[in-house]
Amino acid sequence: MECTSTRGAGPVPLTRALAEGLAPDGGLYIFPLDARPTVTLGTTLAETATTLLAPLFRGELLDAQALCQSAFTFDAPLLPIDEDSFLIELFHGPTAAFKDFGARFLAEALSRLALPPTTILVATSGDTGAAVAAAFHRRSGFRVVILYPDGRVSARQAHQLGAFGDNVRTYKVSGSFDDCQRMVKEAFADKALVAKHGLSSANSISLGRLLPQMAYYAHSALLMQQRGHAPVDVIVPTGNLGNALACLMAKRLGLPIGHVFLATNANRVLLEFFETGRSTARASVPTLANAMDVGVPSNLERLTSWWPDLEKLRADVSADWVDDETIRRTIGTVWRATRTAICPHTACGVAVRDRLRAKGHRAPLLIAATAHPAKFETIVEPIIGEPVELPEALAALLKKPAIAKPLEPTVGALTAALG
């Protein structure tokens, strides 16, 4: 499958696009989003993912079935929270967040390509960095460099990010996630730096993240179709637009997905885009749903390349935003009704569900539950009035010492840190 850049470079084979992460002209790699042969619902997520991704990897150096079987060793079960609303639980991987799916798939892919020594450079707003670190930890030939905004991730997220050691180095940047993301992009724009360190990306700017994330939407939509609900509408909490774009990609490839509702926090750049067709870069605002604190969503460039007609896009997608007070209230409401604890990001999705129901939307809804609530215990536990049980893998990480070095928010400081 051939991929091109959103800015014109290419075409290149899919495997090269995965290895490079960001296109050499600074754009994001895309490919033709044409409907594919029918995707078959498997008994496991790995089986469904194989039927979805195998056509995309046909003729490539990588075997989609082998990648899916190695990466998807945990499922994304559906949990009903009322008669017609279902959470897609995406937090059963090793770092308790949806990022585990894409990170593990990408790590498997790059490992099988037998690349020269590679540095995986990743900016994180909370969950991406830990997922990438876990996926590449102790893999021969890879070094991971993580940048996260100091003081703007939860305490447990910060501990995760610094707890791996070995081939993983973690830096707490004195700035926002947008600063971290800018530093990564500026590093990739320096061809000499890219060549010196073999830089590759594991942010959602990489197709290697988005392709596998399509799988859990495909699997969930096919499960709902099996139950007589097709197409099914989906609510996706999102900040950098990667998770939402994966859902839209699955829809364009022919999966039984209806309307996609984006749930954002007080960083309303996506809402502005859907309302006006324009987006203005701005400083991100700290919120309870910190992993969505993004002022400049990278994947907006990919979205507008695939959907250049805003009116056609609006037929498939709409956006809403949720403030911190509503996040708190929604966490409490869901707990009292179902005894299910949800994270602040998932609460954004449920709050959008509540508004849709108030407006008369009665069709079944899938809501992406993006992270385990135990990662945000200082927010969730005071609301529900009891401790949230730690997933085993997260508990193990929290027992390890954590080290993160301070870093100024400049590409010069990053260049020096890379060595």
C-alpha cells in the first residue's frame, strides 16, 4: 500500500511510512481510504484486527496476522452502563490506557523490520509515553525518549513515565504538551538530527498508531451489528484527534459505524473547527482530563486532507466540550447509577451522551473508555467515596523508582539531551 504526505511528499510503501513516523516534508502520512472487503468479526480482537488490517499490508514486508497476534493479547470488552450505552473498555493493557494497542502494534512492526539503531521520540500528555515505553522497553536496537509537561499529568502518570529505565529516558518539560509536541516536530525537521539518532515517532502522527486503533472500533461495531444495532454511533473523548481519527478511518473503510461524536474538554479548538471551518493555535488550558489538554491537535492536518469538504465531514462528525464541573458530576452520576468508576476523559464522553439523550437521541451509543480510573485517583476517589482498585500491571510499575530529568521547552535543549 502506498502512502503520501499531507504536504505532498511520496508515495512510499506503508512499511517505510511506519519506520519514518513523520514524512520528510513535515507532513503526516495518509493512504487511500477506500472501502475494503468485508471485515469479519473474530472471537478475539486480534482475529478481527487481522481481517481489517491484512488487506492494507498485502505486498508489504510485514505480516498483519503476526503483528495482531503479538500485539493484541488483551481485549476491549463492552460494558453496558444503561440499556443503550456501552463503554468500550480500552484500559486492559499493560499501562491501563487505550494507547497500549497502538504502541504495542508499532513496536512489533518496527522490531520486525530490522531497522538500524532507532530512537523513538515521543511527546505525551499523560498516557502515550508510558504505553510507548512499555512497548519498546528492553527491545534491542531501540531507545525511547519521552517528553511530558511537568506538573500537567497526574502523579501516577508521571510515576509511570519515569519508572522504566534501561533504554527509556524521560524528561519533564517546563511547558505544556503543545511545547513537547512542537519540540518533537522541530527535531524531525532537522535532517541531520534525524540521521544521527535514527529518529522515529510513536505519537499519533504515526500511522503505526492509528492503524491498530481502528481495530477496537471495528470489533465493537461488529459486535453491535451482531446484536442488531448497525450502524452504531460512537462517542470518542479526544484531544490530539488520533483516537477519533482512527474511528473515522474505520468508518470510511466500510465498518458499520454511524455518526462520530467528539468529546473534548475546555480546550475547544476542535469545536471551533467544526463550527467555523477554522482553527486557531492557542495555549492549552489545564483540565481534569489532562490527556486531552491540547491546543494544537496534530491530526487536524490529516483530517482535513482526508475530508477536505467540511460539509461532508459534518455529516459524519460533530464535536462538543465538557467543563471540569461537569466531569466531576458525571463521574459521580455514573458511580451512583452503576457502581462503575470512570476516568475524567471517559466522563467527557458520558457527559456528551447525556446531552444527546436530552436532545432526543435514542439509538445505541458506544463510548470509548480511554483510561483506567486508578490513574486519576486524586480526582475519582473523593467523588465516589472509596478507593479504586489498581490494575496489577500499574501497581507493579508504581512500586518501582521513577526518574525524570528537567528539560527546557526548546529544540536546542532536546538536541543536547539526545547527545
